[in-house]
Amino acid sequence: MNSGLIISLSSIGIAQALKIPLHYRNAGEWKPDLLLATGGMPSSHSAGVSSLATYVAMKRGVSTIDFALSVVFGLIVMYDAQGIRRQTGELTLKVNDLDELIDKIHEDDPIQFEEKSPDPLKEVLGHKPAEVLGGAILGTLLGAAGYYLSKR
């Protein structure tokens, strides 16, 4: 069985599960649906790729092509999680606010205007840099723990 894959996927699951109690601690609101949500602390993307890179470094060494691949692809994933996906989420907030603005503009308008609006777009897509860093730290710890546990 591929220990690196198991450790990486487990790290993603653990990071997702941690979002629930962390959100409760910070907001006082219990939201079990965060288990399947994108965004938030910690980044499960970062946890997954960091745990894999850590495991590969400890298992194969940092001078191997395996480690190089896991680090390069991991950095791309983390950059995307806090860069492009974050910007998309912020743009989505603006788009969702447009519906409310249009309603205010047409409030006193005598012309009847009925628009069938779709469900609002999902607003939390990416991560803040601290969430990516939190996921990376969690993933590094879980990758090291997974390496030591797999040696038994």
C-alpha cells in the first residue's frame, strides 16, 4: 500500500475536520458542513501537499526527484489556493452584491422588472496566507508523524 498517498489523503481529511472546531472557537457557531467546504483554516490543500513532501523527504531524501516533484507541485497548489482561488472568491462577493444593488436602483422604478436569478455564487473559494501557512505546518507535522508510524 502507498503510505505517502494514505498520509497525504489523511492529512486532507484531518485538516477539513479541524475547520469545524476552529470555526466554533473563533465564531461561536457550529457548522458541520465545513467538513466539505473550501477555504478556511487550515488549508487542506496545503496540509495534503506538505505532508506528502515531508514524508517523501524523510523516506527518500531531499536530493531525490521524488522530493523535487512533491515540493514543486506542492508550491503550485499552495500558490493557487491563496492566489487565484482567493481572488476568484473575492470577485464572487462583488458579483453577489450586484443583485442587491440592482434591487436598490429599481426600488422606485415604475417599470416592472422580474429577473430569474440563479443561486448566489459560492463566496469562499480560496485561502488567506495564514490559512495556507497553517495547513502547511499541520501537513509537515502529519507527514513526519506518518513517516515514523509507517516505520513500525
